[in-house]
Amino acid sequence: MKLVVAGMHRTGHHPIAIWLLHQQQGISNFSINSLTQWLFLIKNGSELSVLANNPIKQGVEEHSDKEKFDDLMWDIKPDLLIATHEREKLTDVALAFSQSPTFTNKNKPRLVVVLRDFRNWVASCVKMAERDNKPTDMIIDSIDIDTYADHLDWYSPIGSTTFIKYNNWVVDPEYRRKVAEKLNLKFTDASLDQLSIFGGGSSFDGMDYIKTATKMNVTQRYKQMEGNVAYEAILREYKDLLQESDDVLGVP
């Protein structure tokens, strides 16, 4: 099976991808082994599962050894392959993976899209900019917001694409169970408390909750940013998108 997990940065698609990798019979604990900074695996009996972080992303910031991805997957032939892909419109995601030999074989990937409510997404992006001492528009700009809107516009509870509402996934074990069932995976919460290390961990807490991630109050981050000039300005400018987010994902 092959899954492509798409999302925006700071939407929670990394922890969800790690969680998906653990949805297997017999896995009860966080079990990832690292091959490189962007490639991880789980050996479960005779089965091999792989998580690749942005394996077909191109650019000067990407690891050069990603060029070996297709050859490596051809050699090891994992039973489950999960690839993440972020900050691109969904039609561009589909096009990118259609051009990868790994994903154009007979078993084409299923698309999973992670959606986070606009308030918390903007709050996390602005906080990340402050944490890393970067200009706000280096972390979240009009192109990012347009791409976020594209993901939200595609939302549908039916169809071949699986949309995961991040806040629901965080708080509701029954919601997580239904996601696993829809993707024909065996439900476990083996890695739920493992903090994703991608992007420097949490925008608000860094790596403080690396083994206790469920203790973070991620659905209420926006409350800590109320009154923040950059955060409030984005919400005012994109009030229609905020309303759409509330309509589709609910008010956190």
C-alpha cells in the first residue's frame, strides 16, 4: 500500500504520517528506525513499512540523497510506503507523484490531506517565525495562504481522497479509529505521544513534549496569539477564509 500525506507546514501532517505508519497489527510502541534525516522504517515481522519525508520535493534546501529514492524503493519494496508532501496545491501534488516511478507502478498511492483550522494554523506559523527570529512572511505569505485555501476548497467527506481534520484527530480516538479503517489499516495509538521532530518540533513548546505530545493543548494555540499584531492582521485580511475554515472544520 502507498499513501501520500499532503498538508501545509504547521498543520500536523507530520505527526499524522508517523501515526499512520504505526497502524499495524502487533505494534504497540513507537517503533521507528531512522535511515537518513528524511527516511524512516518499521520492521514488523516479515513486513517492512517506510515513511519518507518530502521524498520527491526538489530544491536547494532538499537533501541530495533524495535523488536515490526511487532506486531505493525499487530495491527494498516496502509493504507500506507513506510519503509526505507539503506546501503545494493538491493538483500539483498529484502531478508531482504521477511523475515518480515509485508511485506510477500498478499500486498507485491513496491521497491523505491534513486540514488544520485557520486560527491555529496562522498562530503556529506566526509563532514559528518569532521562535526562529525570521520575518513573518518568510513562514506564511500570500502564496501559502492561497495553497491552504486550495486544500480547504477540495474538502469532501466522500470520495477517494481521505481528509483528516487535525483537531478531531487530536482529541477523538473514535475519529482516529475511523480514519484507520477507511485506509484499511489496523488501528493503534502506538505513536500518539511521540512529538514529530520535523520543523524543530512545536512552534510553541519546541521539543519539551517529545514523549508526551498529547499533553500539548494544540487545539487552543490561537488563544495565546490573540492581540499579536501579525496574527490579528492576517485574520482581518483573510476573514472570508477564516469563515470557510470555521464552516468546514469548526471553531476550535
